[in-house]
Amino acid sequence: MGKLPQISEAEFEVMKIVWKYAPINTNEVTEKLTQTTNWSPKTIQTMLKRLVSKKALTYEKQSRVFVYTPLVNEEEYIRQESNSFLKRYYDGNIASMLASYLEDDKLSDTEINTLRHLLSDHQN
């Protein structure tokens, strides 16, 4: 797929719900987001419309409700955003990013083992 659409942080919260529950209607999206945010139903509907216009979502009308499905693959979008972040803040150097993270946070034994396995798998 080519360049994916730019999605704001708020729109990303909407996308996470759609990715997890698609196909999902407007009422269901609103119900889920009003449990975790202070957004009004109108705000959520506006974000859904924006995501449709950005071609991140598509919809079909089923009787009186709109049912949404993603046009953007979640893993692909997260990969694009991660790569963009890495290039913007660390000149593409993942070791610098990890060193910066480790200065502020301690990794658990599980996280260290996961990283070892990932590095081992990519070394081969």
C-alpha cells in the first residue's frame, strides 16, 4: 500500500475501536468511546466523517445506521507511524532510540528476553 493517511491522536482512538470491532456501527463506536473519553456523540460522529474523507474508513448504510470498516490496516499504519517517529527524532537510528528509552525506564526480564529473541531472529 502507498502512503497511508495522516490520522490525529483523537482519530487514532476512533480507529482503534473500529480495528478491534469492525464492522461496527455509529452507535457502538459512540458507546465504546463515551466510556473512555469525555467526547460528545457529535464529536465522535465528526471524527468518523473525517476518517471517511481521509479514506481511513469506509461505511455502508444499513437501514438507519452507518456501519464502518477500516480501509487502513492497523499493523501497516502503526509501522508507518513508528518509522516516521524513528526518522524524525532519532535520524532512523533505533539504537539511539532504545538508549534514550533505557535512560528513563527499566525493562522487565520479560521485555529483555523478548528483545533478545527479536534480535536473534533478525540476525539469522
